[in-house]
Amino acid sequence: MTHPSTENLNVVSFDHMPSPAEIKAGLPLSDAAAQTVLNGRRTITRILDRLDPRPVVIVGPCSIHDPVAGLDYARRLRELADELSDTLYIVMRVYFEKPRTSTGWKGFINDPYMDDSFRIDEGMQRGRRFLLDVAEMGLPAATEALDPIAPQYYGDLVSWTAIGARTAESQTHREMASGLSTPVGFKNGTDGSLEAAVNGVLSASHPHSFLGLSEQGESAIIRTRGNKYGHLVLRGGGGRPNYDTVSISLAEQALAKAKLPQNIFVDCSHGNSWKKPELQPLVMRDVVGQIRDGNRSIVGVMIESFIEAGNQSIPEDLSQLRYGCSVTDACISWDTTAAMLRDSARILSDVVLQRAAA
């Protein structure tokens, strides 16, 4: 029995949240969606193991706020993924959770109606519905794991997971990553340092035991086997990018020192483009040039892209939102994205063929 004078002093209420099993029962994983997820995970692990010579491209909106526009983007991306599949392995970025430096909209799951109603129960259902729709198109999805409970609700629909720059040092997120069913990319710190991310990859590769939530919504001791497909994501930071050849070499050395596979993704956004979306194609061109010139440690890239370029503030009258335009970080447009990926595929086609034949 609790003592009212010492517990929950700043808690207003405990509202009911359906268990993961209840949410999944209402939105079950179809055979077609399961095949997409499994193919996505298998292909990415083969790329990390150097059994598939194509680079991974994680591309999509900074965050999902409008499922209609998000699915419009997904349909376009599916067509482009098919077109370029011989050279690039394309995965859609589907981010529902947004870490905030101080305050701001925390994402579609936390506040799906963008009105501070915080209907997390509905956000979780609608988020799972969106991932299911994307998977049933045959398009694999990538996301960021922020809330340690959320993967129990929709992790079965995800093919690649990021641990963000603000959480790579968190023991909670390292433990969670050790049990995720997907390959996991740890981003370098916001100051540009690699240590937390490299240590995160190392920590997540080992077994862990920690407090968590079962599929039935009960507290449980979760025991993991460790995730051997952790890798490093370079996103710039500390006022400078880190996708150049010197930075890549330093990252390779840091991974080698930790006795970890030299697997590196480059995030073309964030610090690597000084948060100027129009610079993302220049970052991509540089990275593609490094791969073409023989670099083997760069196995993937990340791009923030939506239908319309730029971003927008969330207006009080949500009917004034511009269709297909980000409400978080600014993105490049669909037309720029398609041109950028087609150009990259053209440059890398011979390299991929040579590696496949080796």
C-alpha cells in the first residue's frame, strides 16, 4: 500500500493505455507486411556483412504528422526503390517520436492531433496502422527508438532502427537496442564526438537484463541476447560536419579500436548539412564519391525528404498546414530526392556490379 504523502506528487492522472497485445490484435501483422519486414532486415544485415554490395538509403520525412501525405510519399518512394533496386537499397524513414531540446511537438504518437490533447493511445494505433500500410506496399521502414516501451507496440513492422544523438549515451537505450530485432544505428553525439555512439554499439552487442513491459502490458524482466548488427551513424555536430574522408577514417579507427565491424552510415542532414536541407545533395555526392573511389566502410546514408521542400510551423488552425511539408526539420523536395538518388545510382552502378562479381 502506498503512502499518499510521498508518492506521485506531480502526477495528475494514470489514464488507461491498451497493451501491445491489444493494439496488435486490432491491427495484426499480415503475411505480406511480415515478408516486407523480414526481407528488409535480411537485406540490411547482408549489406552490413558485405554479402550485398548495395548501400542502404534511409530516406523520408523528418517526422510523420499527416498519414495521407506520408502514404503519398511512400507510394512514390516504392516506385523509385523498384527503379533503382539494382544499385541502391531504399528504406523509408518513418519517425513518430521527436526528442526535444526543451519543448515542442513530440511527434505523432505523443500528440497525433497536434493540439496538446496527447492522445497517446490513438497515436499508437494510428502509427501502427501507418507502418502496416507502408509494409503492405512492399516498402521497408526505419524509425528512431526513443520511448523504451514503444517497440513492443510496433517493432514487428520495422526493418532498421536508429538510436539518436541525445540517447546514444543512455543505458536504457543501449539495453533496449540489445534486444531489438532490427539492425541498429547509433548516432554520434550532438557535439560531434564518437565515443558515446561507439560505446553504445559495443554495449548493445552484449546481453542485458532490465525492467520493461511484456506484450500483455505487464512489468517484466527483459533478458536479451545482444544485437550484433549495431553500427555507427555520422550526423555531424559541434559546429562541423563529419562525412569527409578524414572524419570517415577517424570513425573507422574508433570502431577498429573497439574491435567492432567498420560499418558506417552517413546522415546527410543535421550537422552534416548545417541543417540547411539544400546542402544534402552535396553531402550525398561527396559520400557517393568516396564509395566510388573504393571506401568499403560506408554502407548507408540517411536523407530527410518530403513532398515539398522546407518546413513549417504548426498553425493554430490545422487546416492551414501545407500538404507534404515537414513540421519539424526542413526537408528536400520529392523532385530533388528523386534526382539525387537517380544520380547516385548512375555513379555507383559500375561499383556495385564489380563488388557483386568479386
